[in-house]
Amino acid sequence: MNVSHASVHPIEEAANNEQNGVVAIPRVRMKDIQGMPATVGGLSLRVSQFIFAVAAISFMASTNDFPAVTAFCYLVAAAGLQTLWSFSLAILDLYAILVRRSLQNSRVVRLFAIGDGVTSTLTFAAACASAGITVLIDNDLESCGENHCVHFETATGMAFICWFTTLPSFLLNFWYLASS
């Protein structure tokens, strides 16, 4: 990987700007946009994506009849992929923050943008499909007493919240690619 080193953006003191009669121009530290890779905002987005995806899987898997509906199985598969993606990027973000590395390289950000785009699309589609089935079970068939509607609705809600936290990551990474 071609990532920058910790010494790329050092902060200099204003008193040390003049050496041997030559005024040194202070270095400008690039502004990190919160939500981008290797920022605290990006790490918090990844952790929240992971938590909501795990919650969606947990609520859906707590029922014994979710495998009978394809949309619910799709929700578990999409949330599982989102869990793996978010967890791996959260570890990468945490490492980059601890060693003060910048991950704002076009190749790395392109990988993040593509991965976030794929996982957010899959999560949104799964949440919409599951929402349609829960509305069918609850409103149209009126058989919520026989099913686990509360668990299905909660899992669907967690998937939508997971999508809401994945979308900013995708948009910020995509915006960075478009502007560089």
C-alpha cells in the first residue's frame, strides 16, 4: 500500500520559524474531514455500522422461522457482509489513527468507496425487501400473532439504521475521489 507516513504533516511551533535569518514558511496541515478513512469520525461510523448490522442479525436469528422467507435470509446475508466489511475497516481505521497514518490515497479510498457502495446497496435492498414482508405479514395477512413480527420489524429497522450509517461513508469517499 502506498500510504503516507506520520511525518507528512508535522505541526511546527511558531517560535522556530526563523533560523539563521531565514524565515521558514510554516507547513500547512491538511484538514481531515471527519468520516473519511483514518479519522475519528470514520472510525465511529464503522463501529456504528458494525453494531447495527450485528443487531439486525441477532434479532433476525433469534426467531426460528426466518429461514422460511427469502427476504429475511437475504437480510441476514447482507448484514453479515456489512459486519465483516465494517469490522475490518474499523480495525484498519483504528490502526491508522494509533500510528498517525493517513489513508487518503486514491487507491485506498477507491477501494473503500466501492466496498461501501456495494455493501450499502445490498443492505438497503435487504432492508426494503424485509420491510415489504413485515408489512405483508402484519397488515395484509394479519398473522402477527403466529409470527415474530416484533423481531422482524426490529431487525429491519436495525438494517435501515445500518444503511443510514453506511451511506455517509460511501458519499464522503466518493466525493474525495471526485474532487482529487
